[in-house]
Amino acid sequence: MAGLYIHIPFCKQACHYCDFHFSTGTRGREEMVAAICREIALQKDYLAGETLESVYFGGGTPSLLEVADVGRIFDAVHAHFHVADGAEITLEANPDDLSPAKIAGLAATPVNRLSIGIQSFHDPHLRFLNRAHSAREATDCIRLAQDAGLTNLSIDLIYAIPHPDHSVWEADLGKALALQVPHVSAYCLTIEPGTVFGNWLRRGKLPAPDEHFAAEQFERLVGGLSQHGYEQYEISNFARPGWYARHNTNYWKNRKYLGVGPSAHSFDGAGRQYNVANNAQYLKAIKEGRVPGTPESLTPAESANEYIMTSLRTQWGCDTGYVQRQFGFDLLQLNRRYLGNCQQQNLLTIRDGVITLAAKGKLLADRIAADLFIC
């Protein structure tokens, strides 16, 4: 089973923290949808005939598409790929796009899961982030989706937004619980170069992130959701039993996926492919019948390091037996002393050859993964 990712490169406005590829407005939307459909045809052999277990519309803001656009893209998918019965079909959406009419229209398409970019239920925080929706719209769109039968919902929240205390974060978590969404993705606010926040930080207009404040909010996140039956199956992702995101889980488990659209990435099990992150260049290549992607072959060490990075973030952990069988490296032997020190510090556990991060270790996940990388 494999996955299909479709990048929709349009947003109403630029959030101050975002460094993804997009253009503001929807000028050229129809041309872009047609190009994505053509790329799906051009890439029909990339997954070597594997059945699609998931289709994910990301971006950008896929909810800016017309419902008819979504239907056109699905027609192209079904014309060139076999989609499994019961496949997970996710569309990322912003609350201000989810009118009753849009939700009703999406409910009539194959879309069966919405990932809604809430970020916060607190209006001052939303203005700080430069989000286009209000707290009321955030609440209303969730209830509208649930009423329309789209109950497989995930919401995105951002923590470590500067504030004198944790009251807003506690209120955001409480609101998510009250709305009974089955899946929550929560991300620490990061300051990326080239974003508005990155420029503010460089000019001294924004203070550097407070790591202690962020760690405290992460601990409140984990504790609060676990008390209400959510499982932290990946560092940033929490779900009630049976509601894990299948598409993202496949990424973390090193399974194949095809990415179409500007800036989309693909993985065929041996190497990667990166589409050009430029709308005009993308459209030109597709018109010429070319896939505007750059292939990248991965060495065994690079493949192993990618698996280490992603698997350590999950509840399933890093299977060192798989690393040895698949890539030829004995992680336990290569890192015996380091892993022993981490165990003594209660950062991780090792059972049956599987390395799993403990609660303290999850705060240092990227550093631990990098320390285990094969040079």
C-alpha cells in the first residue's frame, strides 16, 4: 500500500510563521488543477502499480479549491491508480473557507477526513500569527463538519506562542477536548528564516523562543490529552484509539508515496524526487509533458538516517533489526556507549532491539536522532 500527496500552492495570505511553498490568491487556479491532473497521468508508473491506501491534499490551502476542482483531481487519480476501498482521503482546510455550502459539497466527494488549521481558539493569538479566521469561525467550522457527517477530523494547534502564562494554551486544549475532535496535531512555534517572524527576530522585534516555556507547554499538552484518552503515537500527533492518520503514519514507517504539484516530494522506496518549488516553472514543464522533479538516490547510510529520524518520533520506535536487515548497520553496536548513557538518563528504552523515546527523550528527539546518525 502507498500514499498520494497533492500540493495545492495557494493561500489567502501568508501566516507569519510559514515557510511552505505557496502563492497568495487563487489566480491561475484552474490552470494549476489541470496541470496537477496531467502530472498524475505522467507519474502513473512511479509507485509501480501499488494500491493507494491514502490520498492527502496539502498545501498551501486546499480548501481554496472549488468542490468541482476536487472532483476533477479525483477523476484523474482514479483513471491512473487503484484506490483501496476505505482509503483515507484527507483535505487540509482553513476555518474561514468552511462555509456550510463548502462542507456539504466536500461531504459529497470522496474526501472523508478534514485536517483543519485552527492553530488557536484565541483571537489575539490568531492576529499575532496573521491567520485569516477568527476564534468563532474555528469553533463553528468544526461543529458544521461534524453535523455534515465529516467526523474524522484533525485540528492543528500551535504552542509556545509568547504569553505571560499558560492560560491561553490550557484554554485551547480545553476547547479541543470539548469539541471532541478525535485527532490533534500540535506543533511548537518555530522561527524560520525568510518568514515574517524570522525577519522580526533578526530586527529585534520578536524575542528568541523560550525553550523552557515551550517545554512546559509540551508537557501540559501530553498530560492533558493523555488524561482524556488520546494516544501520543508521534511526538506532535495525538489520537483517540482507531483515529490515527494513516497517510502520515506511512511516512513515518518508510512506505512509498507519490507527491504531485509544485514543491511536492516523492519516495519510491529507494530514492526521492523533489518537484520544483515555482508555480510558473512547474506549469511550463507540465505543458511540455515533463515531470518537473529532481531525483535523488539515497545511500544506505542516508536511508538509515531518515528511518532513524522519523521512527524515533513514533510510539513504535526505531527497530534496529530492521536497520540491520534493510541497510546493513548495527545501531546497537555502533552506539552502545551512547545508548547506555541515554538509558541511564531515562531518555529512552530498548526492548527486543527497538529503541523508544521516553517522555524526557521526546523533548530532545532531534538531538538524539542526530547523535545516532550513521556518518
